[in-house]
Amino acid sequence: MNNIIKKYIPQILAILFVVLIFGFLTLNAQTNMDNRGIDFGFGFLSQESSFDVQFSLIEYSGSDSYARAFLVGLLNTLLVSFISIIFCTILGVIIGVARLSSNYLIKNSAAWYVEFFRNIPLLLQIFFWYYAALRALPMPEKANAWFGVTYMTVKGYYIPAMVWENLNVFLYCALAAIISIIVLRNYANKLRDTQGKQIPVLLYSVALLIVLPLLSFLFGGVSLGFEIPELKKLSKISYIYEGGISLPPELIALVLALSLYTSTFVAECVRAGIEGVSKGQKEAAASVGLTPNQVLKLVIMPQALRIIIPPTTNQYLNLTKNSSLAAAIAYPDLVLVFAGTALMQTGKAIEIVSITMLTYLTISLTIAAIMNWYNKKIEIKEK
Amino acid sequence: MFKIIKQLTSVVAMFAVLFAFSTETMAAKKSKTLENTKKRGFVRCGVSQGLPGFSNADESGNWTGIDVDVCRAVAAATLGDATKVKFTPLSAKERFTALTSGEIDILSRNTTWTLSRDADIGLTFVGVNFYDGQGFMVRKGSGIASTSEFKNGTSVCTNLGTTTELNMRDFFDSKGISYEPVVFEKADEVVAAYDAGRCDTYTTDKSGLAAQRTKLSAPDDHVVLPETISKEPLGPVVRQGDSVWEDIVRWSLNTMIEAEEYGVNSSNADMMKTSNNPAIKRLVGAEGELGAAFGLDNDWNLRIIKQVGNYGESYKRNIADTGILPDRGPNELWTKGGILYVPPAR
């Protein structure tokens, strides 16, 4: 009896303490809001937002609801995080491997890169890329065409838009290609395990990926056209491109700053991972007759990845959270649109800030869950 | 067992203390703000992050502007010294939260009085110290002379969290023009982006445009279009729920405007004590007991006029002489063709 009391009473008290603290804070906020005549509630989400947003992945106008404005901000946050994560991973792996190079120049340039971009505050880098780029880029009418049809200007990067016909047929073909590649891989693995035969899976996969969609163009009635941006006059001295897709300079500056900054941390994770695999592994693999490529693919990388992934996940989470600095350069992310304009127009500070916090928490936990799943998949299976 | 009971009682005692404290803070009403201000020894005032003419700090950190003068007037009335103000620079986005959370006691930051702000978010507007309206600034070379010449695809730079964002949507929607809003949190960032050519036009309150134009690299290459697309009555704001404090701020502002109306200024205020006009005598505290209603002494309004000056002096010092808006326009007294009109102090 005495033992049970000793075991549970402190825990119950601790829980009670936490609950009471939260209760007190809520009550306090409630009373103060009542005193000042502020209502609490989420009804505002269905009201008309009556403000416009610069850049949106979905249809949006001022007559849509605050809930939709939230979605616009969320998608913009996800977009910039997604693109930046891809770029920072590619760049990070290259730099990380370069730091291990035996070439003096490559090794040291990579080290300088890491030290330079890692040690300048991110907000400053964002400002630098935004204002430096704005000052350096040409006005639309003076822009030279890149690749013939794209224009980099102070008002954004204009690229041709794709105009599809029978897009669904094309997508079905692409899907069929992916499914057949998975089937092929499984078959190839089985063949290797049972009969010891190897077939060039990669070559077949690439062929499938090219041939099937190509067939859809030839026989499925799929066609692809391009809408090319064209210069339009707004006033005597001001021009803009119309048609095509415009990537605002805010997005480009943000992706640039986030990728360059985070890639330094990813590079360090990659370097640590590769250096973490003991030399003996490589030598042992070589001595059983694996080719250098196979050594890397079958022996080094699987072990290195186990060291690389957990800290890299942290960097992805940091990047996503850092994307909220977008508000400083007018990129309409969740913080700018929802925790900025919407908060100001409704005055629902507690509601909007809690929704925003929960959203970032959900995004971070989702990324962590995906990376944990991947980590589980590649970790040592002890039998 | 005895030990556990002892622990339990201490936890309970701790909560008792916490809640006793909380009920005490909640029961407090009746110009708690004035009491706290006197105890603290300075007025806590929220201002802009730098808008010449309204609230702007010089190199040595001295704040000037007509919004700043409202806070100084309140300090003169309540504490007897117009310099006893602590200014907190706030972005448009932060300003209301700073006020409702109790970080500041007056928000005097070129803030537009609207229904939803007054009624919805726990604020009370006490008056208008500047009648403004939203306008557009463009490059002179563009040849645009009127807002009707804007075309589809015009990019517009402006500030986050202002009525400006809503007005420009109303404006462009009603004209059926598509536009690209580029919205920054700080005014300096808007100026930098517009200056770099990111936007074709810069929109905010006209007084703001006139003030920010001075920060551009070549101010003379830019022009403010004649149209005004909205009503922007700017004025000081207080928290809802302290009506005495609300009255103090309201009548501090009104005193400045009424003083101009009766020709009382910082240099002649003392002499006006012997004036024949009872209205003037009331205004300089020589007749009546006006301060008693707020729990202030009888010289509160005299101190405002002596230390800060009347509205006309404040306008001249901050806005006219700095070349921002030499013409007072609607911000002239009602007796001189403007719309400044305040209830009588009696």
C-alpha cells in the first residue's frame, strides 16, 4: 500500500500541477479578454477575408474566406520548404563529399563555403539575396532571354507555361511506367536470389520511363504546347511580361538563402556519416571482389545513411521553421498571410497564433515521421 | 505518510497564493492605468518605427511628431512633465497586441479609426489628430497622372497589417484591374523595394507617402497622384475597460485643439489666466474644476499648453516646417475652413 502511494502520488501531483497551471493561464486570459470585450472563437475563419495575396498555388481572391487565406499561406510555406529541402540536399551532398576529396582546392573551397554560409545569420542572407538581387536585376524591358524564352527581371523570373491536352492519358502512362518498374525490380531481385542471374534493371527502368509516356504522345492524343511570356507596356517606363508563369523574386531569394544556409549543415552531416564508416568495411568489401561502385552502393552508403539521416532530419525541420522569415521580404507564407494580415484584420491574436503554432508543429512532426520511417527502413535488421 | 501530507499542503498553499494573486489583478478597475502610470513615473506610449512628422526619432533618440505630442500632452497632464514618456516603436502588425496585452498604455501611431477595430478587438479610439486618406505614388517618368491609368498587372508595394491592404483591394476590384500586392512588414523595406523598381506604385496614407518620399534615393523623380481612395482618420487609441484613462487621453488631445481655437499657445498661456473670456480661463485652469473629474489637479491643461503647445504649434513644428505637408488641408480648424472640431471643455 505504502509503495503504491509512494509510486503514484508524486506523478498524480505532477499532472495535477501541469493541469492547474494551464487552467490558471486559460482562466487568466479569458478574464482579461472579457474585461476588454474581446471575444474568443473561430467563427472568423468562414468570414470574407477581403484582402489579396501576391502569389498563390490555388485560386484565391479577397472574396474568399480566412480559412482559404490560411490554406494559401500554408501551401506557400510548404512550396518554399519543399523546393529548398531538395536544393539543400543536393548541394549538401555535393559539398559534403567535396570536403572529403583528396584534391586540395576542392577540399578547401568546400570548407570555406561551409564556414562562410553557416556563420552569417540567415535573416541577413535573406535580405542580402533579396535586395542585392533586386538592385542587380534588369527591368523587364531590358532583360535578356535565358534559354531563348525565360526572362529574369526585377519583377520576377518569367518562364513559359505548359499547356497540356489529354494530360490524364499522359499521367496514366507515367503511372503504368512506375508500376512496371517496381514489378521489374522485384522480379530482378528474385531472379538474383534464386538463380544468381543479374539483369540491367536501371537501363530497363529508364527505357520504360521514356518509352511509355512517349507512346502516349504518339497514340494517346496527348500534346504539349508552351505559352511564352510576352512583354506588355504598363506605362511610359514600366513593363511587365504576360502569359507563362512568373516566379516572384521573393520566392527565389528565399529559396536561395534557405538552401545555401541549410546545405552547409547537411554537408557536415554527410561528411560525418561517410567518415563514420570504418575503413575496414571498405577494404573488406573490396577484398570479396565488389567493384568500387558496388562498395559505395552496397557497403558504405547503407551504413553512412544511418548516421546521416537523424541529424539531417533536424536540418529539414529547421529549414521549414526558418521559412517563416519570409515575412521580412514580402513572400506570402503562412506567417505573413495568416499570422500577419489576417491577424491584423480580425484582431484574433490568440486564435490565429495558436492555429499557426499547431500548423508548424504538424508540419514538423510529419517530416519527422517520414524521416523516422525511412530511418527504420535502412537501419540494421538484427535477426 | 506524514511527509506526503506535508508535501500536499505545501502544494495547496502554493496554488492558494497563485489564485489569490490572480483574483486581485482581476478585481482591479477604476483607472488602474493612471495609478500605475503615476507609480511608474512615466507614460508608456506606442509609436511608429519612424514616420517623419508623426513619430520619428533623431540620432540621439529624441522622439518628435504630432503623434508623439499626444503622448507628451498626457504626460504633462498626469505627471506634470512632458518628457516623462517611454516610447515603444511598433510595427503595424504588433501595435494592437502591444496595447491589449498591456505593454503600452497609449497607442499613438498614425492608426486609422474603423468600426471593427473600435468594436471588435478591445480597443477604444479617443479622437482624431490627423485626417488622412490613401493615395498612390508613382515614378514621374511613367507619365501616369491619375489612378485611372493603372493597367492590369500593376505591382503595388505596401505595408502589412494596415487598412491600406483592404482599401487597395476595394479600389482595384471596383475598377476591375488585376494587380500584384507586394506586402512588407516594415515601412523601410517597402521604400527599399519600391526604390529598387520591384513595384510600379507605392500606396499608403498620403501623409505617409509625403514623408516616405523623402527617404527615396531621388525624391524628385516621384510624384503622389491627386486621387484619394479612402478616409483615414488617424488618432490615438487606448485599451477598452478604463474609461477614466480614456477620458484623460481624449481631453489631452482636445485641449491642444481647443487651445489653438482660442489662440492660447505655449508662450501666452500664463498671461491668459487673467483673460476676460471664461472659456479661455477654463482652458488654462484659472476657472472651474475640470481636472477633478479625472482625478487630476486643476493645472493639467495649462501644463499641456505650456509644455507641448497647441495643435497648430505642433503641426507647424512637425509637419509644416519639415516640408512634409505645408498645407494643412482638412486638418485646419473648423473656423478656418478645415474639419478640426472638438467638443467644448466645460
